[in-house]
Amino acid sequence: MSAAETLELVAAVTEPSRRQLLDMLLEQGESTATAMAEELPLTRQAVTKHLHILARAGMVNHVKVGRERLWEFEPAPLTEARRSLDVIGQQWDYALRKLKLAVET
């Protein structure tokens, strides 16, 4: 996952309304924008806008069923982002250990 993709993912999931949509999809499974809008203080258009942002970040997928889209959570990008962040964390740990050794000697 590139740095730009990671930033897009973080931006997508940290916005409160999008976080609520992800939580709903995690708890309830597949849902339509109309059904999600009925449970949130958002219009269907706002829900759809947020879902498209989440889709660009790879966090949700949809299938068209008649006139509606059925949205579902996609966990793969979070798993990949976590791996990337773990690598960055290991690099920082290594750099800090080296700095500590240099300061102590």
C-alpha cells in the first residue's frame, strides 16, 4: 500500500459520519444507502457521498440490485494498512534504539 493510499484510507475512516457507516456495515452486514440514512441523521444523498469516498479508499464494495446498491464492508485495506504501519513502527523502534545507544555511550 502506497503512502497516498494509506493517507486516503485514514482520511476516509476517521471522518465521524463515515465511521458510523462502517460501524453499521460491520454490525448489520449489507445495507442500502436508503436504509442507512433512515438510521442516521444524514440524508440519503449524504450517505451515498460518504459511501463513494469509502469505496474509493477500498473500504466498501457494492452490487446493484434493481435501483439500489447493496453496500458491504471490505476489511482488506485495513489489514494492509496495519501491516504497513507495523513496518513503520518497527523502523522507528530500530532508529530510537540506535539513538539511545548513541546518547548513552
